[in-house]
Amino acid sequence: MVSYTEDEAKELQRSALEHLWIYTREPSDMAEKGEPHIFVSGKGCQVTDIFGETYIDAMSGWWLKNVGYGRTEIADAAYEQMLQLTFMPSGSTAPSTIKLAQKIADITPGDLSRCFFTSGGSESVETALKLCRAYHRRQGEAGRYRFISRMGSYHGATFGAMALGGSPIIPRDDYEPLMPGAVHVPQPNPYRCQLGGTTPSECAERCANAVEEAIKFHGPQTVAGVIAEPISSPTGVIVPGDEYWPRLREICTKYGVLLIADEVITGFGRSGKMFASEHWGITPDIMTVAKGITSGYIPMGGAIMRKELADSFVGSDKAAFRHIITFGGHPVAAAASLKNIEIMETEDMVQNSAAMGQHLLDGLKELKAKHPIVGDVRGLGLMCGMEIVKDRETKEFFPQEARLAERLTGQFSQNHLHLRGGNYVSIMPPLCISRGEVEDVVSGIDQALSAVERDLV
Ligand SMILES: Cc1ncc(COP(=O)(O)O)c(C=O)c1O
């Protein structure tokens, strides 16, 4: 392993503060805290920083390190592909890319069958939006341009994707005006149902009905698609009531609107099924994927379309889908992805996600019973969330001055957990996590909550 002296580490930190934009962080704040935190190696669920401290990565990088760190088989697969062919000539493809498209068609639900590869989640969402509008044009319905998404969702950083949803950590006002035609409806969060539902089912039905109302209000002839994450992450992992997704499917079919399941986080085993859409037995018209498709070993994503719809882009030059992403379907990324999926399958990681996810959720429920600042815990598979509140009765959050996020994140770190604190805490460790490591995660969160409670309550 490469090691660094203290001086080298400090020099790297100084250089990063001067030359890098680190996502969601501001340089003067990092400098004050002796950051950025620099990591140099990882194995399984553990990551080691430049000063030799080891942490459990309870966020899987950016919710993507599904098979865990340090899988040399993936590096070998990428290396072997690099020795053979590192890019395909224009207008052609490569065997690893074809094999991956076939594999994805095999493991995704229903007749999702044709994949447009990209190099990440935002491009996958952007591709899905373009596929929707282009599809409707081919059906003679060029007036369908609007997209319905949910408040609090996150679908990416590009202009189209940014116009959808609205994550609390990425305010959009610096970049407006955004893509026209975005319509926002409530998130089916049973803990804080915006539409007054008092049970998960009631909230699910009311929020799904809000989608139908929005379609009727704007006119179905103007609506191209509905996009939603099966389980939404930015506001603390929203698992909708069981009625939600089947109703969305029904509504979209009824009005000829395409349903996009954004599985960029939920895909590839995260929720205890290979794809979260499977929990509710639905097939979206388009599924967007990224992150876990390679467990973050190399950038890749995709938008996968149902056969019946994808066929409308086949048959003539005029029908073709004209959209290019240079690095989409890169043969090296495809080889890495195939190996990543093989590891997931041969080591039963999806089943482990379901079993360890339940163990994690049980542990978090015990923490809720013990800590008054835990308002809610919820989750499915290794996608668990907590809401931290000042007052359980009113569900009021701590005020900004309490610096909850900073305190919690600092305490997690002191307890050797790499985990972001705040009003919402999303806990998503790698799918290879063991029982003992789950217990370490729960115990680290327990200690951190106790310390924060001592200061704030
Ligand atoms: C559901 C969802 N969609 C899309 C994206 C955008 O993906 P990327 O950051 O790879 O562009 C993200 C990123 O976190 C996501 O969570």
C-alpha cells in the first residue's frame, strides 16, 4: 500500500483546497476543520485515510460501492479489456458492451430490453427524457413535453435532470431558469405526508392520485413522462406505501404517459432485490441506472427501454434515436460491469442486502426507542434512513444554529464511521457487509447520537 508522511498528507490537503471543487463542501469550512478528508485505500466495507485511520464506509462512497472496495477481479477484467481494445471505432461496438446489454436485458424486470449506455446517472436521466419526447413524436404526439417528478427527489446535475425533483442539499436558484415543462408533486413520505395521509397506504394513494391530478390539470396530451426513484434518497430514504408504484403504473398506462423508474441508487441490489421496481412487481417504460452498475469502479450508466417502445426507433433512418454520449458503453467499463454483476450473483449479495438490511433496520429501531432525537427510521434492504428531530411530537427539525449536521458527522467520524449527518441520515453500506459490521455501524451511530444529545437536548 502507498503510504504518505504527515508533510506529504498536509501538502495534498493544501493543494486540494486550492485546486479542487469537492462536492457539497466549501473550502474555507474544510480548511477550518483540517480537511479535506483524503482516503487512500479500501477493502470490503472499510476505507483507510491518508493518516492511517480506518472507517466503515456507511454511505458506500456516493451510494455505489455495492460489491465493496478492493475487488481485484474487477480491476483484472478492466485491465484485460484494456489490453485488447480501449474504444470502439465510430458507429460500431465491442463484445463486452454487447454482453452487458444482453445481461441487463436478462436481469431487469419485464420486457426492458434495449440499453442506451452513458457514463453516469445524470446522462442516463437526460437520455430518458429525450427518449420520452422523441418516442411521443414518433407516435404523432409532439405536444407531450412535460415531465412530472416529486419534490425532494434528486435526478442529477445537468439542466434537464436538475429541473426535476428538488433535493434539499442542492438548491437550484443559482442556475435558473431551468428546463421548461417540469411539474412537481408531493413525495410519498408516510412520516410527513404532505397530503395528510395518516398511514403509508393512505399517503401512497393520495400522492399517486396527485400525479393523476397533475396529468389531468396540464392535459395528458402535454405530458411526456413521470419520473421517480422507487425509493427516494435525499430526504432520508422514502419507502412508499405498497399501493404507490402499482398506481403510478396504472395511471401512466391510462394516460399514455411514460413511466421512468430512476434506479440510479436503488439498482443492482441496494434495496434487497436486484432492482427496487421488483418489490412492487412493476415494469417501468424506461429504467435509468448508474452507480452500482460498476460499483463505482469506473464510470458508467444506462437508460433501458421496454422493447415495444424501443421498437418505434427501429425500421427507418428517420425513426432512429439521434443522441450521442462519447463514453457511453465504453468496452472497459462494460467489462468491469460484467464482472461486478457476476460477483454480486455468485456471492449472493442481493440476498445479503435483504438480510443485513433487516438487521440494520432492527438495530436502528432500537436506537429510536433509546434516543429522543430520532423521529423516524425506515428502509428496505441496505437502504436505511433516519430523521433527526428536535421534538418528536411536532417533528420539528433542529434550527440551523444547532449545527446538527456538523456535530453528527463529526461524531460519526470519531466513532470510525464515514457517514453524513443532518436532519436526514441515509445509511447505505456496501452489500457485502457482515453481521458484525452492521452491529459496528449501529453501535457507532448509537454513540454519536448520545454525544449529540448531551450537547443539544
Ligand atoms: C436517483 C439519482 N438519479 C440520478 C443521479 C445522478 O447521477 P450522477 O451523479 O452519476 O450523474 C443520482 C445521483 O446521486 C441519483 O441519486
